[in-house]
Amino acid sequence: QTQSILLVENTPVFPDGKNFMVPRPLLMTPYLPPKSFSYSRMVTVDNKESDVLAAWARDNGIYTINFRRLFCKNGQCIRFANNQWLYRDEDHLSVEGASLTKPYIESFLMKNS
């Protein structure tokens, strides 16, 4: 039996990491984070490198999953759905966000077990 390797590609990175989910002193105005951003405002500086790594992995028999389309559609990237924050900071999924990826990972495991 052969073993399968799965590379989970980077999730979308939101542009307000210095404010989103960062505690603020009581005297400061609370930050009201947007629930989505246009894709053009997202941080994409590392996307090219991530895409190159993923392509190399696929070329070398390593499976990949990219969740970009799960969070970004029609030019908008969401981080809030079903009354829950999907991210705990600018680029790490919350428990709720990670739960959205579960069906994709389960499908991979079922196909490759």
C-alpha cells in the first residue's frame, strides 16, 4: 500500500491584520472589521510562491487542496458566514472556518485510503 501526501495550500490573507481580532485599549474606538473584502484588496504578495510550490507538489505526485475558491467568489473574499467569524486573524482559520474545509479533506481521505 502506498502512502498519500496532501499539501494544504495557503488560505486567503486579509489586509487588516494589524486591527482584526487585536485587543484595543478601552479608550480607543473599537475596530469594526469588514465581513468581506474585494479580492483586489487582499494580500496576494505570497500567492505566486504558493502557486509555484503547489505546482511542484502536483508534478511530484503530491496531492494539493486550495481553499481560495471556498472563501473567494465573484471578486469578494468572505471571513464571516452563518453568524460566525471564519478567521481568527488575517490568515488563520477559526474553528468555524476550518469546519468549512472538512468535507474537502474527508473526500480526499475517502478517495485515498
